Amino acid sequence: MVLLQISEPGQSTAPHQHRLAAGIDLGTTNSLVASVRSGSADTLPDEQGRHLLPSVVRYLADGAVEVGEVARADAALDPLNTIVSVKRLMGRGVSDLQTLGSVLPYEFVAGESSMPLIHTVAGNRSPVQVSADILAELKRRAERTLGGELSGVVITVPAYFDDAQRQATKDAGKLAGLKVLRLLNEPTAAAVAYGLDRSSDGIIAVYDLGGGTFDISILRLNQGVFEVLATAGDTALGGDDMDRLIAAWLMQETGIQGDPGHAMQRRLLQAACAAKEQLTDRDEVDVFVDLDDGSRRQTRLSRAQLNALIEPLVRKTLAPCRRALRDAGVSAQQIGAVVMVGGSTRVPRVREAVAEFFAREPLVDIDPDKVVAIGAAVQADILVGNKPEDEMLLLDVIPLSLGIETMGGLTEKIVPRNTTIPVARAQEFTTFKDGQTAMALHVVQGERELVDDCRSLARFELRDIPPMAAGAARIRVTFQVDADGLLSVTAQEQTSGAQARIEVKPSYGLTDNEIETMLRDSIEHAQDDVEARRLREQQVEADRVLEALQAALKEDGDRFLSSDERVSVDNAARRLAEARNGDDARAIKRAIEALEAASAAYVDRRMNANIQKAMAGHALDEFK
Amino acid sequence: MSSVLTQNHFELFSLPQQYAVDSERLDARYRELQRSVHPDRFARAGDQERRISMQQAAQINEAYQVLKDPLRRGRYLLQLRGHSVDDQQRTHQDPAFLMQQIDLRESLDEVRHQADPLGALRALADRISDQYRALETGLGEALDSADADPAEALALVLKMQYFTRLHDEVQTLEADLEDELL
């Protein structure tokens, strides 16, 4: 382990070091990891030279976990313990399984929260844990290839993912021991990958059809700023659905009747997927299906037949395209470039339909499977600080409106969809009973008017409201969505200034307790020690805080701090540096908090000066 | 030094406090501001910087949305000048305007029964945006001219509110029609 050198206050900090960063595309069918090396971003292969890691995890009775190609090879043999397309379950509840049940033939059990658990021979696994196993495999691959520990990663999510799905993804990253710098929307990542080569400003459409999700984003690129104007999509529409349609056709053609059973279903889907892929550059393919009794049936599928089968799905992607254009306030003619993302955009009929819709040939120069990971790697490289002068900035939007439940099960929108994030909106509430000290808020996400038609995100209980006459309390609730698209809620009673305490009950997420247990399990499994890991985490955090502070002090410490203030900041920093070299995680945490308290005023002045500086050149000439 | 959170939106963007806004300049300022405050610029900074950066970025986003939108900018400017626009104030004294609204609403209701519903809806949308732009021009005069007229500006803002509601309904119907017909 490399120990960070902490320079004496006032002395220069260590020279800039290159930090290892990676972009991760956690896909429904395949996942990838990419990194910027010697100035160019590329995906990292495994030891056999394969870039795509199938998003398949198999749990064995002895506790071993297989991830990727090995697991996929066994999917048909051991369907109940081999988890595929787990991304479809992220942030979903037990009630969602009815719609997904036909796709995913697992045995589900209810967990402590409403997130369903998958029953395997190795015990119950949540979708978050399964995703964490995929991420951990990519982490190992990256650290082996790059030769060191990752400082941070950017994980991509479909732009259309709601809060629960994003939170589940972030939790999976945490469980895999990754420092998640940002959740980046997949289409934005793709635009970044393309935007680098083409410095042309203009409006870009990103059409992203993956294994299980469809996204369309409209972005404006202007001098390195990627501004998402609108996004729309369908979180349950993708190449898997094409495979299902083809599989159903195969059953019909080959005379397979009734319920084919788990193993047979897998074989049918694999045959369907293979046929679809072959038809990308052929007009006709022979398809073979092995039956349970060992016999084999054969049929033939033409591209024209395939096109007819998938036409309803292709058309289904165009409605979100129209909606995104409308929300962005642009016409199809104003689109300067169309970027294709996701393996399913290799299907010729898809390309054709997109070309027709936007009246221009889509860009396909970058491998549609890799483009998202490549864009994420570029962003990760910037976020860890390897390119301090880079001007690139990504401004994303919230894909679905956020609202709260009001009387009669109606929703009231607080943040409309396609609002640029981060965003903060405040709303005032009052009590309706004398002496009322608590209040419940139900936050939902979606466009419909009835709460039941939207997606429940969380129930917040405001407590410790000072008792007053009915209607006298004014409780200001602030809904904040950060750059990752994650919601947080704070509340304050306005007349007394009392901070209301908030208890969050996520509707589909994991409870803190569940995350803690999983973290413990995963560590025990790795023969590691919980305390050791916690200490390591606090040390990394301390290093980061100290490093950031030293860099800031060097830049403007003299400008914003009196000599007395400087002494107290330096003292707190020294105490943290000492604690950091000890072995008490809690002491480090306390020292970090103490340093933050000591430097609060400094940080405040700095951040204000920062924004003033941005506008400094304009103030004089333009106020006439 | 004034804090971002206490500056008004015009000050924040270093723009003159008036209704007329140079939209290119506004967009450019927005990008400059976000470039310096966005949380991605503070990915490795301490929690306090990240929290402040998020608040500042959210504030800039909010200010940008207000300044960009002709109606919200008008309301905001009136508010800065001490004339608050009451949401509940719905009655309108102008009979000609009300007749026009009734007429537009009838046209909207009839769209579905036209031979070419989408064509009819788009023609209606054009009519609405023409009239909205005329109100916008009027609002600029009522707010920016030497003899600024707050009462007239308030009346125009209320009229614009009618149009934005109508516009939202047009968009919803357009989405429904497209999903049904295309």
C-alpha cells in the first residue's frame, strides 16, 4: 500500500499523480470496463482477450461464484442458480415480478424490504448483490490490467432509470468495494465518446437499444458542454424482447407445445438470439432446437420474417423518440447527428427505421457495445482529476417527474421531467391538527395523475415538528436531486427554525440494515475483516480530504483565512493526519468531521469566490 | 461578498435587470457558471465543497430556467419590483381575450374530429404561439420602457398563463394523437 505523503502546512503538496479510473457499463446482457490509457479510452479485455463480460452470475452450492462466460455456458444446465438479465430486477418490487416473471424463471422470496430476493443453492441473493458480483469481476479485471487500485469509477445507467433503480446501482457499486464518482446516463456517455472525435457543436440524438432497455436522448453540444435537453424511453424494452418473439415463433414452427420448462426455454432463447445476430449480415439462417428427449428440430428464418416479427418492437421505440423531440423543443430536421448505442442497434431493421425517422444515416463508427463504457471512462478520468484543465461538462436531466401524494390519491408534481439536475425545489406544508408533531410524505415518480399509476419511491416521515395550533406550523420541505439523479429530502419548520427529523422508507430499495448485512456477508466471504475494511475506507477518505484541503490552501489559503483561522485549520489537519496513520476508523472519522468544522467558513468563502470569478469579466461592461 | 444564494437571478448571471434578454449571452453565461460550480468539478473535494457546489449548481439551474422562460422571467421581474402575481387571481376583465380563449379551446376540442387531426392541431399550435409572442412583445414594452406600466404587465402575465395552459394541453393531445396514429 502506498502511503500518501502529507506535507507540512504551507509547503507545496505532492506533485500531481496519475490516478487509476474506470468507466463501467453495467448492461442487461453484457458488461464492460474501460479506462483512459496514454490519452485514449478503450475497453479492457480479460485474460482471454474478451472485452464483453456476459452479465451472468452462477451461484454454486459450495459458495463459489462464477461470473461471465463460464456462468453463461451453464445457464441452460442450471437455470435456477444462474442469474441473467439481473438489471431488469434492479430497484423493482415483488409486484413488478408478475410482468417480468415470464422472462426470468427464478424462485423469488420476499426480503426485509420490498425488494425481492432470488433463491439459489448458495442462499438468497438480492439483485443488488448479483450486480455487485458482476462489478467486482470488472474491478478485478481493471486492477489487474491497470496494475493498481482504482481511485474511482463512473457507472452508467439507462437515462430512463428511476430513483430506485439508480440507488440500487449505486448500492451495488458500494457493495463491490468501488468508489462511485458518478452515475452517468448511458446515452450521455455515448455522446461523450463521439463528441471527442467531432468537435462540431450542434444537437445530437442518441438512440440506445440494449438487451433490456430503450433510451432516447436529445443533447446540445456546445464548446465541451453536453447539455441533455430531453430524454425518454422504456425500461422494459430491448433485444431480449426480440429474442422472446423469435423463440415463440420457433416453438410454433417446430411444433413445441405447452410450457417448455426452464432449460428448454433457455435453449429456445439462445437459438433465437443466435439467429437474430446471424441475420445482421445474412438473408436467411437455419435454426436448430434441441429437445429435452435429445432429438433436434430444424427450421429456417429469413431476414424479412425477422423484420416482420420485430416490427411492433421497433415501432414501439419511435413513440419515445417523438416525445423526446417534443420535450426538447426541436424538430427531427434540427438533429445534426444520430448516435447508435447498444447491441440491438446492429439489427438492420432498427437502423433502417431510425434513419427513416430522423431522415439521416445514424453514426455507427464506434462499436455500439463499447461506446458507453468508453464515454464513461473519459468522464471517470476527468473526475479523478487526471485532466484538471479539461473543459468538458455533462449536464443531465431528471427523466421522470417527481411528485408527492396529495388528497384523494392524486400526485402533485414538484420537479417536472427533463429538468436539469442538480435541482432543489421547496414546498411548504402545514399541520391539520392542534399539537401535531409528525407528518407523512409519499414521494412518487412518473407522469400520471393518480399516485397508483406512478412509481412509489419512498415514504418520508417528518418528526419532531414543534407542537402548534393546526395550520400554524409552516414546514418547508426541500426535495433535492443530485447530479446522479438521486433524491434527498430535508425539512424545516419555518416559524421556529426547528429541523424536522426525516425517516425514509424506500419503496423498492434496500434498507440500510440490509446493505450493512450484505456488506458484512461479502466481506466474510472474502475472508476479510469488517474492521479492516472500514479502517481502509476511512483512511482513503482522510487522504482525499487532506489532499483536497492542501491543494486549496496552496491556491488561496492566504487570501481567505486570517492567521488565527489558518492556525486552527492547520491544527485540525495535523490531527487528522495523525489519526489517519493510527488504526482507529472511528477516530479518523471524528478527525475528518473536526477538520470540516474548522474549515467550514473557509470553504464557504472559497466557493462563493469561485462563482464570482466566473462572472468577473462581465460585470462592468454590461451593466449600462 | 454577496453569496450566490442571496443574489437575484439577474445579478447571478451578470445581466441587466430588465425583461429583454440576449438569449445567446444567457446560454453562454449559464455554461460558464456551471463549468465553475458543477459538482463534477468537485468530485474529489471534501463533503462541504460538494454540498455547496450542489446548492450553487441547483440555484444556477433554477435561475436559468426562470430567465429563459418569457412568462417566468416576467413574473420574476414583477416580483423583484414589488408586484406579486397572485396565482388565484383568475378573473379577467378583457371580454375580447376571453372570447378568443373560448374560440381556441373550441378549436382544440374539435381537433379529433377533423379529417387530418395532426395537421389541424399543428395549425392551432402555430396560432397559439403567434399570439403568445405578441403578448411577450407587449410585456417587454410594459416592463422595459421609460414609462413602465406594472398594471399592464400584470394583465399580460395573466394572459400568458392562459396560453401556457393551453399550450400544455396541445402538447398532451399531440402526444396522444401521435401514439394513436403513427
